[in-house]
Amino acid sequence: MRYAYYPGCSNHSSSIDYDESTKAVFSALGIRLIGLDDWNCCGTTAVSSVDPLVSMALSARNLALVENHGYETLAVTCNSCYSMLRRAGDYCRDSAFAPAMTSVLASVNRVCQGRVAVRHVLDLLVNDVGVAKIRAIVRYPLNGIKIAPYYGCLIGRPKASFDDSEFPTSMDELLSVVGLEVVPFDRKTKCCGSTLMTSKEDVALALNEEILNESVQRGADGIAVLCPMCHLNLDAYQSKINKKFKTSYNVPVLYFTQLLGMAMGIGEKDLGLFRATGARHKLLKKVSV
Amino acid sequence: MSDIKVGVYVCHCGTNIADRVYVSGVAEFAGSLPNVVVARDNQYMCSDPGQEMIKKDIKEMNLNRIVVAACSPRMHEPTFRKCLESAGLNGYQFEMANIREHCSWVTEDAEEATEKAKALVAAAVARVPYHEALYERFTDMCSRTLVVGGGIAGIEAALKVAASGNQVVLVEKEPSIGGNMARWDKTFPTMDCAACILAPKMVAVSQNDNITLHTYSEIEKVEGFVGNFKVTIRKKARSVEMDKCTGCCLCYGKCPVKVPSEFEAGLGTRKAIYIPFPQAVPNKPVIDRATCTYFKNGKCGVCRKTCPTGAVNYEQEDELLVEEFGAIIVATGWQTFDPALGSQWGYGRYDNVYSAIQLERLVNASGPTKGKVVMKDGRSPKSIAVLHCIGSRDKNYHEYCSRLCCMSSLKLALLLKEKTKGEVYNFYIDIRSAGKGYEEFYNRVMEEGVHFIKGKGAEVIEKNGKLVVRAEDVFLGKYREVPVDMVILSTACEARSDAARVAQVFGIQRSRDGFFLEAHPKLEPLRTATEGIYIAGCCQGPKDIPDSVAQGAGAAAEALSLIAAGKVKISPVVAVVDANKCAGCKICLPLCAYKAISFDSISKVAAVNEALCKGCGTCAASCASKALNIKHFTDEQILAQIKEVLAV
């Protein structure tokens, strides 16, 4: 099995550990993720509010590269890239938008028909690989650890894909297969604020406080995430949140691929665990015990 | 065809046609066409003066073919056929050119519209010389009526038909009649108890000598045509012999199996042998074979041992009845939207999120809590939110308004206020209280101190041990979070999950929302595209009780006016076989959707049953030897028409 792989900008900067752990887990399962040469930004956030067409065309250029190489499926880690790339594919197939897309892409000598299936790595692990295969290679079940599954808002938006857009459950299943105790979590798909953190920090901090709060209320030892933006906001802003809301959160936030990798016995280095911020060590310590 | 004399009449239809089509120009053009003796235009051709004009011309100018260019033949073809007949012509020596729906209403440019109108008129003029005089026939019919569905609409229809002295067979899928209404506690706006007003009607059904009741039965097959339907009814094995059972209830007291009760919307339990609810008609139990221990592993048999009259019969089998009917009334009802489909409302996840129908059972004196409104932990709720439009007015689920839930929500809010003395919040988009006494009822509920928040309940979450409803309060222009103990989801009224299958059995069409389609949205609300099959109640669309009752009675009137005539008219527009041309290949036999074609094994040619044939033309199109033709739609007629349309 092999898939074309789109890392997205974050996986080369703030979420190198997501990139590393994803590759490690897929490799342990015997699946090749083939990197794309010459990929570009998916066009999310800033560009999309300035010029929606250009932002869509940016994504479509990536899809054009995948089509050119003859791959059918593109594996994506970031929820935001996932949402953009999926929409770009739809736009290329939709007769109302296709002509505009074609002409923008023509200016960079690219053609995109929207044939590529854009799939999130969570979707691939649950629906292509299947939980049975994952269960089979678990060496160190993460028993006794409670985890809050946080999916982020874009996994099922603008339209539901492989899971319910309001209350998805596929990651819950995956995490329990590796021995984790998945706590009920209402705020699974509540927005983390994404780049609002840079423009309207007050609002974004409040959104993240609510998510952290529920994870603590539910008695979770940590939060599993599957999007670099969610990770950044929930993890790196805890001290700011603590200051603003007079709280004392010290919640470990890990990528779900890191948790799977640990259970599979993949080394700390390969999963990027050494890149941890302070809180993460709490959970890692519990694992090693 | 030198003796053909055509009169052409072009209608203005007020401004409907004249706004786009240069009507007098079309009439002038028509006057120049071959065979046309006279061509005129008129404000309203369907009016008495318009018709008189045609009659006068027929008499004075010896016209023998008439073309009217006006609206759709679906509107006024019968009008003009009658007009021709009263002037001594055959009604089929007439053709209508549709220059309204097909032309003026759908064309922007006046010149283009006029050109199109001319083409349509020319085509009609070219067609009429080939028209032949055709005659409608009448056939005998059966005077019995079949009513399918024993909810309030079906009950009303059955009682009204039976009151005329005609025979009715009422078929209900469930073990008891009563339908959804039997599950309601109170009815708006009068707050009288649903069971109290429904039960007398249910009993009246069981006591009426003209009504034969088949509960726990379904329609398997419908054959035949208006006046002469042949219907196969499957009486599912009840496992209890109705004539022996006295309804003493000893059997289910001893039954060891407990399963969630459908009637109690999953809140209470019932036994495997059970009577669905206390007022059930017939008040005799049924064994649910899917959960009964005896049927699962052959052990048990307690109910058979307990029954003092030996009525329990495990060996009973389904029974198939084939009966004849003149008319059929379909009143198969509706179901509530499953709120679990919208995970944002927390139904099925939080203990104290209930659907409206569950609350109906909670507040009901014979319900699982004997009428007490309590939370799962037994406490009485101090604050309750009622969320309107769950599944309705929402493009993710149903775009339509379910009509009855606003009033039902108000009723439930009032009951909750009275029973709990707590705070009750209604989250609504708009309050739709159109109905007699409905707005007054809304005012009363407001005066009783129920809170109204204009904003749809977007989601329900749990926070600090309480349910929190989130909504945008559009009056305040603010986002609100209201903590409550209990949430009620006022779910949409939707087409039943088996509506597609039922529609197929009866040959009924469905509208985009899944409900059964009426013949005309305003003027034929109870008829369907199939003659002799009528619809009533919520199977056609969401309705409250008064409307369902009115439709049930209306459908009865439709059936009775058919039966009272004693004969059914058969259209002459049917397929005919030219036995000399028929090669006997039998291709047409399986193609006929109405099973109207048979094969004559002696003469080895196809034969058409004119009573069954609908004149659809499928056979004629498929016949390789051109032996099949449709009267009034012959090849000559259609080709002449097409040639002219393309020529202008």
C-alpha cells in the first residue's frame, strides 16, 4: 500500500513531531507515504480571506502534482489542509467553478481534474488499514491512561466526510484499540480559534480554555489531537490561558499518531517526543511507569 | 380531407398569455393555415362567452375540428370537449395548443414567444384532420372501500364511508388502530386528552357492522383499476386466536420477556406477548415472535399454559386474503424524525435529553412514570428547555416546516410548567400558530410564564453537571447559554421509512420531501395520479389532528362519489392491436406496467384489456411491426404535429 503524502507547512515547522510520528506509524504498518516534490501552501487562513479563488487554486496546484504522478490518494495530516484540498478537488469537478480554476492554474502551466481522493491520515488508518491490523502490532498497550479525543472543527467541514461532522467517533475507536481509556468529550469538534490566536487573542484563549477545562473535568490525563493548529493553540498557550483565567492547566497534548506509535513500541526519537513542551512529560512519565 | 373545417381560438388569458404573446397576430397567422375556416382571439376562452363563440361558429360555419390555443390541457381540455359535444361534435375532434405553461410563462422575449405560439398552433392545426371520433365507455364497479392505515385520518375515513351503508375494510399494520394520536397525552389548543377523544372513534370502528377490521396486517399487492381493484392483504400471524381470546390479560402477566415498548417510545417495557396500550382496539394481545422465548429456542410456552381459553397458538401462520374494492384510501401516516441523527443535540448521549414523543409518554397518566415528569435519577427538573424545529426548517435534514411542532411544543411547555412549576424555555425560530384558537393559545402559554427565546437551539452540551443549551438570541443580538435540567427536542414530522415501498404498491408518486403526492396541490389534495386511489392525513404532508380528520372525511367523500355513480368511465385513449400486423413476438407483454396486454394463444396475437390500459404508449413505441397504436396518439397525428412545429 502507498499513498502520496502532503505534509503542509506546519509539519515542517511547529509540528515536525506530527510529521515524524505519522511517517513512523505508517512505516510500522508497512505503508509507504510518498512525499511530493515542489508542493506549496494549501492556501488556508490569510489567503482565503483575501482571495478565495487564489486560495483554492493554491490547493488545486498540489492536486495537479499528485495527478501528474498518477497517484489516486493523497494522505493529509493537517485538518486545515485537508479541508482546503478537499474543497479544491470539488471546485475542479464542479462545472460552475472549473473554468475559473482552469484559467488560474493555466498561468502556472498546471491542469487539475479533481480526480485525487484527498484523505486524512485518521480516515486511512481507520478505514483503509483497519483497527484489526493496528491491534495486531500493539506491543505496549497504554492501559490506565485516560485520554480526551479532540478532533478539531475542520475534520468534517464544510461537509461531513468519513465521520460525523459534529460528533465523530473514529479516533475514539483507534485510541481504545491501543489500550487508552477514551473519556466522553463534548467539545470534540469545538473550534480552537486557529489563527485567531494572532489577531484576536482574547477570543481564541477563551475557546481553548473551554476545551482544556472539559478535559480536566473529565479526568483525562491528556488530549489527543490530529491537527497542528489545534495542537499549537492547546499546548503552547496554556501559560497564557492560566494567566488570563487564573487557572493552573498543565495538560499534555499529543498527536494521536504519537500515542499509536508509543503503543506500537516505536522509539521516542522517531515519534518526535523529545520535542515536547513541559506538560507532555507528565503523560510520558505515566506511560513509562 | 377536403371536408375538414377547422376553427382556431387563441386565448389572452388576461395578461397571462397576452403579456408575452402577440395574440391577435397568432390568430391572424392561424387564419392563413390550410383547412382553417375561422381564427379568432378572446380575453378568456374558458368563459361562457368564449365557449358560446365556439358553439356559434360550429353551427354557423359547419366546423368539424376545433383548436384552442390557451393553457395546459390538464386545466381545460374537459371544458372544451364538453363545449364541442353540446354543439354536436365529438369531444375528441379537438386539440389544445398550450401557449401558456409551455410558452408565455417560460419565454422572456415577446417575439420569440409569439413565434413559438405560432408553431404550436400550426402543429395543432396539422394534427386535427387525423382526429377520429372516440367514445368513452362505462364499466361496472365494486362498491367496497379499502382504507389503509388506522390512525385518526384512516379511522375517520372508514367511519364516514361506513355511515353511508357501504362496506369498508380497514387494514392496520400495528396490532391496534389508533396511530400516532393514541400516543399523545393532551391535544392543543383545547388541552383535552387525546385518548378520551380518540377512544370512542376506535370503539366505533370495532362496533360498526359495515367495517371489517384487519389489524397486524399489510397490503401486499394491488392489481386492477379504478372501481375494480384486486388487493392482497397479508394478515400476519398474531399467534393468538382472536375468536377464542377474551382479552383477560392473564397471558402477559406471566410472560418472562421484557423489551422496550414501542408505544412508550422506548421509555417503558412490554412483554413478548402484549397489548400495546390500555385502550387498544382490538383489545387482544399479539406475540412478538422476534423476542418471544418460545420462538427463539422452543422453550417457555408459559402464555399458552396460562390462557384459560386456549387462544394462544404458536403454529398460526400468516394468512393471505384477496379481496375486491372499488376505491382505496391510503392513510398510512408519518413518523417522527430521529434526533440522534443530529449529534449536536446530545440525544442518546445525555440522560435527560428527550424527544417530544417521549415527553408525551412521560406526562401521560398511563405512561412509564404514571404522569410524573422526572429526570433519569428520579428528581423533578427545575428548568427545562424545549427546542423547536429539530429536523425541520433545516437543510441538513428536512427543508420544510413540520407545521404541528410549534403548537405541540407550546402544549408540552404548558404541561411542563403545570407539572414541574419549574422554568420552561422555548427556543424557536418563528412561532407558527396558524389555526383556530392557536394564537390565543400561544398568548395563554406566554401569560403562564413560559420563557421564549427567539433563536434555534444550536447544540446541547454538559457543563458542571447541567445541560446547557446554546443559541443565538436574535432579539438581544447575543449568543446565549442557558443551563437546564432537561431538554425536550421537538422533532420533525417525516414520511415513514417504508413510504417508498407503500408508494410502489399503490402506484402513488412522492414529492421531493418524501410524502405522497396529491394530484393537484390546491384543487385535488386527496386524489393521486392513479384514479380511485385517494390519500388522507400525514402521509401527504405534516398535519395537525383537525386537518387529518378533515382529510379523512374528504377522502371518504371522494370514494363515495365514485361508488355512488355505480359505474366507472373508461377513457377511449387506449392501445389497439392491428391483428393483421402483429407478429406475436410478445415484446409488449412484460413492458406494460398495467398488465393490460395478454397473448391470445389461439390467434397468436397480442390483446389489450381496455379497462386496464392507461394509454401510456410504451407498447406502441416498442412494437417492431407497428401493430400497436394508441388511439388519439396515432403515428399520423404525432408526426403531422412534429413536422409543423419544426417547419414554422
